[in-house]
Amino acid sequence: MVIVIVLAYIVRLFSLQITSEEYKQSADSNAFLNQIQYPSRGVIYDRNKELLVYNQPAYDIMVIMREIKDLDTLDLCKSLNIDKRQFIKRMSEIKDRNINPGYSSYTQQVFMSQLSMEEFSAFQEKQFLYPGFYVRKRSIRQYATTHGAHVLGDVAEVSKGDIEEDEYYLRGDYIGKQGVERSYEKELRGEKGIQVLLRDSRGRIKGHYKEGAFDKKPVPGKNLTLSIDMRLQALGERLMEGKIGAIVAIEPKTGEILCMVSAPDYDPSQMVGHKRSKNHQLLSQDEWKPLLNRAIMGQYPPGSTFKTSQALTFLQEGIITPQTAYPCYHGFIYGGLRVGCHGHASPLSLVPAIATSCNGYFCWGLYHMLGARSKYGSVQAAMTRWKDYMVSMGFGYKLGIDLPGEKRGMIPNAQFYDKAYKSDWTGLTVISISIGQGEVTLTPLQIANLGATIANRGYYITPHVVKQVEGQPLAEEYTEHHKTMVDQQYYDVVVEGMRRAVLGGTCKAANIPGLEICGKTGTAQNRGHDHSVFMGFAPKDDPKIAIAVYVENGGFGATYGVPIGKLMMEQYIHGKLSDAEEAEATRFQNKRIQYGSGSR
């Protein structure tokens, strides 16, 4: 019995002193107060060093439950401008371990967060009357611009999942939720510091423990310089007012994204402080989905912009030469199958086929490629070869942009059609993919990247929105050249076709004297009104910008896509619009498209 009793005492003492934190926390909380020092979050600039996002002081009200004594609840509520019901609800949430798994009555818990200086001042005057309540200085994001919300992103309180995923975070911490705030969170957040303060028997702060020997200073977050030109971004958002769609512009030589417009959009300042939760809920319930970044999440049929990739594939595979001519008598006709087209000369060789956006020409090209059994052996093998070319051009998979949420689009393969048609299919079955319809879908980012690849005559660099992280070299993935399966000589042919499209073809509205613009329209068929698409770059021989414009239900590519693309290229290359172009920009800004029961 004596041995059993001694062993029981030993086990209990071991439990209390070694495995249990409760009494250690109690003892430490009596003598010490550990105050976390939060670092300033890195600020964000655009490519022209214009400040976009900065920090502003804010304050959190913290509470240690064990220290609350003789609290005048009503007076506290009055100081914090809340009612008693809110007080009771918040105290209950703090104690609920399902909501707050890290709860301890001995440690500081967040009672209220992100108070402004004005809100904090009323509390500070009476803080001595509220034992157990403390102040923690923080900072909140402020925006010097109303543009670029989808790129910039926002910051909010960490979730339970965030805490479980990264031990850096504690309840009440903040984390980037979208945009570069999310993808560059570790660079922006910095490193926390700590102050170990000594308390007397009455809980009063007596100073730093051992004169600050155990204190640690916070390390500020790194600043970001974006590749975004905010003046170009502002123009793009202005031109897309009243419309649904996206604009993406890329600097071909570097892969830097010059603008990324998703319409409709919202003011990033709506996602700051107390109003974030309410505004986020309102935006998420909006039927036009302003929170959706259509530039990287929208998966659309690319329409005739896709014909450029088909021309390159057919040339490299020897299916056609630049001189190969195909007939197009108002479309592609084979037996009972007909793919319509608009009126133009017939037959056509490749360059004028690109310039006039001939459907028949590219249908014939795919028909001959998928039917070349002597070359490939089977339609499945030919389809696999076709798919490999598309993947090498950046389609079918995520490009790897440094933003969260990118979608991959859709490039069908032989297995897809074998399953859909039980292996009983031919080139005629899938002929619509040759003109960017059918099962093919791309994101606006992928369409813009196609323009950049053609501008570079056969390679692209992974598109990215961050130009520089303070004190760090650019990640290798954003400097590597991705070469396609097509030789440069064939790109020269396609470039000539795109130039001819601007000089006298479907893109003639994009022609600017003295600026050699190359372009390709797209009119993507849709269950409702067709989508208006434009893809192009300029100048022809020393490209500075490649762009994709996608306007849902905008009709012909020349209706919205071409003029918007022209204005954007003019703004970037020349730094401003002429008076006539400014008037045109205003006209497009005021041009609304009817969607469903109403217009945007």
C-alpha cells in the first residue's frame, strides 16, 4: 500500500510539473506579461514606384480572463461603443474551445480588433478601471488607390485552418487572404518580436524583465514592387465599366503583367477593418460575382484568337506551307457538315486566312492533320500530337502565375474523345476545336500569354505580377524561357498575318499610324450573345506589350475587343491618349452591355 501511494504521488507530481502547462502558465502570468510585438507589414508599389498599399496604426483590445475583477460591464461597453449583448457574445466565443481552440484563462485573448485611433482613445482614458483588459498596437492596411483589387488582395484574421497549417499564427493574427497579400504572405508579414514585462503581486507592470535581456525586436516585412502599371490598370477598369470580362497585358520579354483587369471589380478599401466581413458578404452575394478574378479564373472559348496556334502547329507538322490554299465558300463544307464563315475571297493562303479570320482554312488544316494516318497511324495518335503542341504553348495547364486561384482551362485529348464517342470519332467530329470552339477553353491570361509567345517568336516567360521583392532576387521560375515546339520561322509567318489583320483585315480598327500593331480578333460563340475577343501585341519587331481583351456577350471581336485593346496599347507605349482617343475611351466607358434582366 505504501508503494502504491508513493507511486501515485510521483505520477501526480510528474503530471503537474512536467506534462501540464496549467500551473506553469498560472505562475508565469503572475510574474510576467509576454507582449507580442507585431512587425509592420511590407508596403506595395507599382512598377513606377507609386505607393499602392501602406499601413496605418490600429489597436486590439486583449483580455486575460483570470484577471477580470469588479468589472463595470456597462461602462466598458460604453467606452468601446458596443452593447452588453455584444459583450456577452464575445466573451462566450473566447471561452468556446471549438471556436477558440487555443483558449487559456491565463493568456491574452483578442476581445476586439482593429480599433482606429479615435475608437481606442475613448477606451484608453479609462483603461485603469478595467482590470484584465490590455491594449496591443497593430497596423491595418490602407490603400492609396481604388484600382487593382484582384491583384492586391486583402488581409483578414486567421482561420482555424491557417493556425493549424502554420505555427507562426495565433488566434487574432492577420494573414493575406487574396492576391499578392496571400501569395507573398511570408515575405510581407515579417517576424514577430516579444517584450517580457515583470509584474508585481498586484499585477502592475514594473518594467522589462532583466532589462530586456529576453526581449526580441520585430523584423519588418519586405516591400513588394509590382509589375503592374497602375495608370494602365485604371484605364482598363474604366473601359470595362458596365461590362463583364477581363483584360490582361504582359511585357513579352520579361513575362511581367502590366495590367490585370477583372470586371466587375470593387474598391480594395472595402476589405479593411471592421467593415471587411460585412462587405465581403455583400460582394459574395452579388449576382455579377465581383470577387471572381476572371482574368485567371474565367475559362472561356478563345474563338478565332486560337487560330494562330493552329497555324503554327500545321506549319511545324508540315500539314501546310505558307502558300497552301484552301477553299472557303462561306464556310467549311464536308458532306453534310458545315461550319459557317463570313464573306471573303476564296481560296486563301495562310497569311490572308489569318487576316480575314477564315474559319474554313483552319477546319481544313485540322481535318488533314487528324486524318493523316500515313503520318501518325491513327486519329488518336494525331490528336495526341496536336495536344502536345497546345501544352507547349501554355494551354491546358496552369501557367503558374504568382496569384492564388488560377484555373487551367481545357485542352481535350484522345482519351477524352474516346470516352465521349466510344472510340468512334474522326477529325470531322471535333472540327470546331480548330477555331477555338467546342471543348477548348482558355483563361484570358492564357490568351494574353499566346500573344506574348508570338511576339517573342516562340517562347514565353511565366507571367507574374511581382517585379521585385525587397532584398531578394526574382524567383528562377519567373526568368526561365519556355520554348514551344514550333520553330521561329513559322512564327514570322503568323506575325505577318496578324499585321495584315490590322492593316486591312478584321482588326483594322486597331491601326495606329506609326505604331506597328499586330492583332487577331475572336468572336466566341455562346449560348447567348457571342463574346468579343482580341489578342495582339505592339510594336511588331520590338514588342513592348501583348494584350488580351475578353468582353462577355460583346458580339464581334471588332465591336469591343479591338478598340479597347488599341486604347490600352496606345496608353502604355505613348504614356497617354490623344484628345480623340480620350473621347473614344469615354464613349466605351459609358457603353453598357445588357446582361440578363439588366445592364451592368
